[in-house]
Amino acid sequence: MASLPESDAVAQVSVKRLLNDVMPRLLSGNPAKLAQANAYPPAYTWLDSLLTIVGPTPRTPADSLGPKHQVRINASFWYGLSSVLTLNGPYTAMTKAKGPSRCIEAHTVFDRLARTKSALLLGRRVHPPTADQMLGFVAQYEKAKANVQAAFKCKPAL
């Protein structure tokens, strides 16, 4: 940012500080919004287990219609949303990992990204603008995959 002319107004925002310090204060007057903001980690866990039960994809042709498929579509959308919104913690842990555990963590993160992308593509019909925004975040994480592989030298490759 030092290369920008002084006439260009630029604000540098610490996202971590914004999420940890500022947002709870802003939302303190609205307990429902604060509860919603804190709901994504448990939602991710619950929706991950739900998609394990109903399956992320239909197993038979009859499985692609009806109420089970509708549950799959909605669960996929909300799983994708909660996964993207809670991925920063595991991704940061992966980047800080040392030794052999870093490849294990890298595989976990990038496997989760693949599941998240598939879920968002299936659940996109629930709310396309939100799904597209989350898919944009997934793409940003995916761009780092080659660099992570090069740095960690994981076998099998990511």
C-alpha cells in the first residue's frame, strides 16, 4: 500500500479484529443476530453428519426426487455456507502446522473444500447469489492449493 499515491484513500482492515472485537459489540444490541453469527460452527458439524446420512449425491434414480432430495439440496446449501464461514480456523492451523501433521491437515482442508464446493453447487438453487459468493471464497482457497503442495511436498499430492 506504500506505493499508492497519497490522494488515494485506502483503509486497511484487520478482518480477525473485526470479527472478534467489533462485530460482537455491533451485534450486542441484537441478540438474535449475535446468536446467528455464533451458530455456524455447530451448524457445520450437524450438517456434515446429516449429509453423511442422506448422502451428498443420490444413490439411485429414485433418490433424486422427493423429500429426501429436497433435504439434501437444503442441507447442501447450508453446509456449504457454514463450511466456508468456519474454514479460516482449520486453514490457519494448517498453515502453522509443523512436521508430518501438516500434510494430514492440508489433506483435511482441501478434502473439505472439495465437499464444500460440491455441496454449494447442488444447493445453489436455494439462493444462487449467496452460493455464488461462497463459491468465490472456495475458489480463493483453491488457488492456494498448488502453493501449499509445493511448500509441504505432500505424498500423495493434494
